[in-house]
Amino acid sequence: MTVVAGCTLKDSGNAALELAAMLARSTGEDVVVAVVVAAAWPPSTERVDADYRTYLTRRGEQVIAQAREWMPADVDATFVLHHAASIPTGLVEVAQQHDASVLVLGSSESGGLGQVALGSVAERIVHSSPVPVALAPRGYQAEPGGRIRRVTVAFNGTSQDRALVRSAADYSARTSSSLRVASFSVRPKMVFATTLAGAGEDLVVDEWSRQTSKVINEELDHLRGLPDVPSRLESVIGEGHGWREAIGQARWSMGDILVVGSSSHGPLASVFLGSRASKILRYAPVPVVALPRARR
């Protein structure tokens, strides 16, 4: 299997390549760097379209040359210029052709530094990809020679999330990293914190935290009985008056990645982020890996 890194003609950084190299070092896989040139639509034989396609092809070759120059010597990489009907379609095609374990993408330039922000290409891919998608925060830089140190999986206590935890545990064991099961609780913002309504809301959140901790501990006990156990197991519940604060409470370090699952409302065996996963992704300070919903 391979790690496929998607580079677009508008890329202005190496965040996706940085993340792809780190993932490849951790798994022992090769990297395939893909640049997609989208065909004109509707198709035309006009000379202006032919000239534009030639320009895009040359620009794609320049992006590949830059990626080739940057790629660290300790990572085996090949470089592909792929023509397709659209960039999202082309990147998924390359991922399938090269038996990718994950498709790595960078963030939009409109996002803040250190945050994951979906551009138009990533937006389409995270709602249709049949392979896992890894998203690098804008400006992301891994440590020199860096590998995954800890896999954190977002858990909400559902049966679908239990399957997600086990997938994350498999990946953690494969990369010789620790596994952390995390749940996030967003407390409502009350104008008058001492009101009965505010106190009632806090009681509900506190009870949810206790129940969630119990379920997480049960899940960790189950993982300890598996043949391949991650090097270390831990849990955390991040709480705050907003997603940024709740996710920040979990505390993050270099070498962390965050795993989220697809919504149960999406198609089987495809990535389809629900509202909760989308909010977690938006405020995550580390790379995020979105896994497709598994078939039963």
C-alpha cells in the first residue's frame, strides 16, 4: 500500500508533503505525490483550450519538480501527473490505482495558520472518498525525521464509534504509537451562570462526562485483550464553552494525529463527515484522519 499526497496547482506550501512523509515513515509505506490536471469542460477543440491545457500541464510539471526537490531522502517517493475530469476525481483515481492506505491533502489558504481548513477540493473529497483522508493544518511542519507518536480517536459512545476506536487501535499498533480515546463536551454559554437553568445544564453535562468515561474505560479494557495492543492506552475528556476550548483541553503535542469517523447518514465505505466531526476538524490543532464508514 502507499500514502498518496495530493498537490494542486495553487499549493503554496509543503504541508501535505510534510504529513505524507511522516505517515510513510511511521508505516513503512512509499509516498506517491500526485498532481492532477483537470480537463476543460465542456470539451472543446478550440485552440485557446488546447493552449490552456498545455499551460496547466507545464504548471503541473513545475509543481512536481518542486515536490521532488523537497521530498526527504529517507522517504521513497514517486511523482505522478494525472489528467482527469476534475481534481477531486483525479486524486481519488490515483489513490485507487496505487492502493492507497490514505489520501493526504493540505488546507485552504483561507484558513488560519495551524488549523485545518477545507478548500473546494478537500470539501468534495471528504464527502465522497472511498479511502481514508488525512488533512494537514495550514503551515504544518513535522519534526525532521518525525513519526507518529500518538493517535487520538474522537469517541462519542456509539456502536459505530466503537468500531472506529478499534480501527484507530490497529493503526496505532501498526505505527508503534500510543492510543488516546478522546471525547469532547461543549457546555452551553449562560449569561447568568448561577441560574437554575445553568446549574441544570451543568448537571447534565457532568453526568454525560461520567457515563462517557465509564464507556471509554470499558472500551480500553477490551483493547487490552486484543493480540496487537498499542504501546500505551489513555483517555481524555475535553470540556469547554465552545469547540475550540473543549478540543484545546485535550492538550496536543508534536507527532499527534486525530482520527474521526464518518457520519452514519453518509454512504457505506465512503468518507462523509457529519456536523460533529466537521466541528472537531475545524478546531483541531493537529493533522486529522477521516475514516470511511465500514461495511457491517
